[in-house]
Amino acid sequence: MNILVENGDPGLANLGDVAMLEVALLRLRELFPGAQRAFLTTNREGLAALDPEVRPVGEDVRDDADLIVAAGGGYLTDYFSDLAIERLRALLRAKRDGRRAVMVGQGLGPVTRRRLLRTAGATLPRLDALLVRESRSSPIWARARGAEAVVTQDDALELAARERPATLGHHLGVSLHVAQYTRLHELLAAPLQAALAHVAAPTIALPIRRDHDARAARVIAAILGIPTIALPSTRALREAVGACRVVLSTTYHGAVFALAQGAAVVGVYGSSYYREKLVGLVADFPGSMQALDARGASFAALLHDALAAAWQDAPHQRPTLVSQVERWISTSRAAWRASLG
């Protein structure tokens, strides 16, 4: 059996996408022992470091796969509509050819563009399995009538929860991402610096991307007042997060890793894209995460109060949070077995 895995980050630069891919490759090996696994990538060395048994391939091998797995990502949205349409069309072609095609660990929305909605509506109902990260509604469902989705939360939770410390750390972690679609760093600098001045704890940076450009590194270092060095692996990110009591995150997977390690999270967003992602986590991990809109007039005061409350409540919320994480991991693994096995 030939299995082709693809995701939204073929260059393996985003540690969140890498974590979801690691879990997907492990589960596929468990479910289909002896199958030939391949991953559509532009980073052969990076893939070899993750799993040397997986073959790196290009776009031309899709027709050779018996099963195509679109691994977890947040690209089914207007912000990445071209990529999403390309991935959906490839899955639809596979189904028309009589082959199996599944999507796992998928985030949905925001979606308003007609072409993306039309393509999703034609593709999703025909998939052999559709596993999604959150249960929040999306306009996709109005178009994709007949599609049956199973909510599994994020596949990266399983990897991020490994080697969880027995007790909370003592650091405040900050995970920032500088990109056009976050629209955030210019809103966050002054309020974050003011809030950090009132937190009597050492601060550590938790970058999600391994390919920070010089501008991004300068912006983040200026906001935090500490150097920001890209982390080389998901394990390095997990270990850094494990030293934290609270994590302030503008990145989705910065929050996912923190929750998996048992740390409280204050999420901050400045766009509809990140609002969908972070508010979805709040719904699934109540009591251990808040999400604030950096565009609000009272954001600075809300951020100060949220960090203070998270720091105070983190030890009390941790047992419940850990139980929530473990339940989601079990739910995800069961859904994989039922849908793909």
C-alpha cells in the first residue's frame, strides 16, 4: 500500500505543523504496518530527521498513492485560499479515481471566498474521513452538505504532552509570530511591555517558526527585551514550554504546546483568522485559557488582568487541564482508528 501525506507546510518551517505531521506519520505506521509512506516536501533533510523511513516526494506522485492524507493544518481559510483549493482539488481527483482520501487535524475558517467555499463543498462530502480541530461553526458546512466531521482537537497535543513535568514551571513564556495575517505586533508592543513589567517572573521566548527572518527577530526582541533564537525542533519547543507557568501566545501552536504541558494560556489575536483559532481552543479548554482582542480600546488593562489571573490560577487549574488534554488525545486516536483503520 502506498500512502501519500501532505500538509500546509512542505518546507517544515512551522513547528506546529511539524508536530502534527510527526503524529500523523506515527499513527499511519501503527495503522498500516508495512505500507510505504511518502510526504510531499521541499525539505528532504528535515523529513529525514523526523522519520527516515518516509520517502520525500514531489507533486507528480499523487496518482501513485492508494491513500492520500491531508495532515493537520490551518490552511482551509481565506488567508491561504490558493493552497486550500489546490489541496482540495487533489483530494477530489483521488476520489474520482477511486482512491481513498482523508483530511485530519484540520482547522476551518474564516472562509468567505466563493471559489474556496465551492471547492470545499464539492470535496468534503466525498472524503473517506474528515477530522477537524474544533466544533465551532463555519460557512463551509452550508456548502458541504453530507460531510460528516469528527472533532478531535489538534493532533499535535499528543506529541506536545510528552515529558510533561510533574509540577508547573516558573517562567512566563511568550510566543509571538510576525506575519501580515496576524496584524498584531504593532498593536501588542506597548501593552505587552507594560504587562510584563508587572510580572515578577523570568520571561522566555517561544518562537514557533524555524525560519525567522531578521526583521521578525528584531521585532520580537524589541517587544520582549530579550534575544529571540529559533528553536530547532518540536522537542526543544516542548522543553522550553515545560519550564513555564503561564504562556502568552499570539500563535496557535504556542497555545497548544502550553496547554499540553499543563500551563495556563493568555491568547491574543488581532485578526479574524487568529480569533477563530484561539477562541476554538478556549471553548475546548475552559478555565485554562483566555483569548483577548488586541484591537479593543481597553486591551492594555485586560491583558494586565488576564496575566495576573492566569498566574494566580494556574496551579489550581492544572489537574483539570491535564485531564482535558488526555481526553482529547484519546478521542483523536480513537477517531483515527475508526476512520482510517
